[in-house]
Amino acid sequence: MRTELSDQYTKAIFETFGNRLPATSDFCCYWFEKARQLIADGKCKRAGLLATTSSKQIGSRKAFERIKETGRIFFAISDRVWFDAGAAVRICMVGFATPDDPDKPTLDGKEVVKINADITAGLDTTGKRFLNANTKLCFMGTTKVGDFDIPHDQAIALLRAVNPHGKPNSDVVRPFRNGSDLVRDSSNRWIVDFGVATSIEAAALYEAPFKHIEEHVKPARLENNDRWRRSHWWLLGRTLPDFREATANLPRYMGTPRVAKHRVFVWQDSPVLPDSKVIAIAFADDFHFGVLHSRIHEAWTLATCGWHGKGNDATYNPTECYETFPFPNPTPAQENTIATAAKGLNELRERWLNPPEWTIEHILEFPGSADGPWSRYVVNPDKSGIGTVRYPRLEPCDVDCAAKLKKRTLTNLYNERPAWLDLAHKKLDVAVAAAYGWPADLSDERILERLLALNLERAAEEAKAQEATKRKSAQRDKAEHELI
């Protein structure tokens, strides 16, 4: 909006609608609010508009929620292809009216009881609550805002170069993965990452990486509309302080493509930096890996996610899909059963993706800091804390194996879904259902009903606990004041 409409115009929009719609709203949502107001003021009875499909998601959905507060949605097409200047995009259509409008609501051509604010029918999950237990654990990866990427061969050269302050470039050079890398053929890219608040003086001491950023990033960033990004051109556009803190002591974390046909989770080594098309989850244990891979979590995500792209694939949202999801409270035995099933699923998948008959392990060696991003791979550090990184990597045995491995992707595996994979998932599903105390054969609708009830129950418990904590704090402050 700022790029195409100017800062002044965008600011005027936010000032005009700030108490009605959040600034995260898609631009089209402002016209929905204008039309809603006309209906509420009695100046018209009905309106129908096209919207971006992302308007149904939490960042924009306030416009539809306000429509339902003062009127009703009587017609909607939740998703369809639209052509804009020759490009195929996806849109939704929404018709709304006064509360007493007589027409029975129809969604995607079918009569329904009601249409929810997320343009669905049936169980309304828009009333779900965010759970404190799930905060600061799930993150969208970095937005670079510049050509910070470097190819593999250049990265290896940088890793082995020396610096005037004696620190290794591995402090700021690390592997980089996007959504396609997780489920298709890996691009084997690396990235220059100077962290969260590194000064230009400190960054410049990493001589070769800084020079790369100076040449490939600085010119464009100096033209950026965002003041911070202009003045901190050597840093990534989103520096991910919360993600770094949450994963600082983990040997690995989970990654899932933000947009994907199949909702899969993939272990990522701690040095790997995720792209914005990757959702990163700060757990390293097999139990959480198993719950997130279960049919129960998938049902929740499909009911709370957005939809995107030509293939209309599900978009995993850290707030909507993860921060509202109520995990089970298993017994130690149930937790172990889930972890065992999850580990078994992952081992089967990994062996299919990289058969030992077709691969060989190579150890990549370069200098590394014992307290840096490669700490788990650093051996024999000296008095200054610098040792040798020994980073194991699987590579094809030969050209023929490389050609065969290109077809071994998670997308192809889940498209085919062989019997062994299906059975491994079913075993995991049974274990997760048991941890909730539910039958394993519940329908998706019944799963959603129970998850929503559990979400609201957990949220109420957290609110009650917070209130009790506030009361105790107030009583303690009162007692201290009286003592004084």
C-alpha cells in the first residue's frame, strides 16, 4: 500500500479506519467496511463485493466479523479462480445485507444454515481463543528484503576465509531453506545473516560476507520505503529475535511449508535459517512432532488455515493454526507411544528420501565458534572458543543415484502415499487420539467440535490462573505497602 499509494495516503486510511479495521487488513476490506456502514445507516439494503482469499484470514477478517455484527452474509463463493491482467489469482465473493434479509444463505452454491466470518459453514471456529501455552513457539521465517543468498560453492569459500578480528565467517554464513526445499529438491542455498542488532562496525569485521552485502543488497535497500531497512541495510528485513531465542539451545527444530498440498513437518538442523515460506516450530522432541503430524492437528489446520495459489493449497498460520491448537495432556506412557510412532514415521520417510544404497556421508569442515550457530558441530575449540565445524551431509554416490534422488521428494511420496506410509500415519493417529481420550475413528466434524471445546476450556483456565496471579500480586503489594 505504501509503495503504490504513498505513505501519506496509507496513513490517512489507517487514521480513518483505525478504530474499525486493523492495519493488517487487505486493501479490499476497506470497501467492505464502507458498504457495511452504508447498510447500517439505512442508505442501502444489500452489497456484494469481490475479495482476496486472504481476506478470510485473521489479519483481514475483522471486516467480515463487523458485517455479521450489524447484518448477515447471505451469499458467498469461498474460492474461485479470477483473471487479472492475464494472471490467474484466487478470490472469494461475499454478498451481505440487513439482519432481516429474507434470503436463505448459500455458500458455494449450496444452501446452509449460516455463513461464518471466515466464509465457511458448519462449526464456527472463529470464536476460538489464543492459548498462552503456545505463544512464542511458532514463527514465520525471515523476510530477506535483498539478495542475501549465496550459492553453495561461494558459501564454502566464505566459510574458509579469514577476518581481521580472528572470528570465523561461519558466525554469519549458514544454510537457508524455503518451503520448496523442504518438500521438493533442495536448492542447497546459503545466506549471509548478521543477526538481530549487529552494528555496522561489527558486521564489517566479517570482511568477505560484508562485502557481498555491500555489493548485492545495499543499493536496493537504500531505496527502500521503510526507514529502518534503509538505515540497517546489512541486516535481514525481519531479523527473527523471538525465533532465535526460542531455538538457541535446541539441536533441531520443526519446519513446515507455509503453503503446501500436504501438511508435513520436517526436522531442520539448528544452523539452518528458515525463509518466510517456512513456518518454524521450536520443539526438538518426537512427541510434539507426532502430535503435529496427526490427523487431529491436520483437521484443525484445515478448518483454521487460509488458501493460496493456483493449486488452492492450505496456508499454515502460526497464530490461527498453531497458537489456538490445544495439545493433549498425555500420561508418560502415552507420550512415549506417540514419540515412538513419530520417530518410526520419520525414520521410514528419511530412508525412502535418502536410501543408504544411493548416498554417502561427507563431512564438511570449516572454522566455527563454540558459542555460534554451529556450536553442536564444533570440535576441539581453542582458548578463544574457536574450533572446527564437522558438518555431516548426505550426497549422491554417483550421477545415476543423483538422478534417482531428484524424484525422491516428500511431495512425490505423499502424492503416491504407499501403504507403509499410510499405516505409519494411522499408527500415529491412534496413539494421539488415545492421549486425548478420544476414539480413533472420529469424523473431522466431531474432532473439530471437541478441539474447539477444549480450546475454550484451556483459554478459560489460563484466564482464571492469570486473574489469580494478579490478585496475589495485588495482595502482596498491599501487604508490603502497609508494612512500610
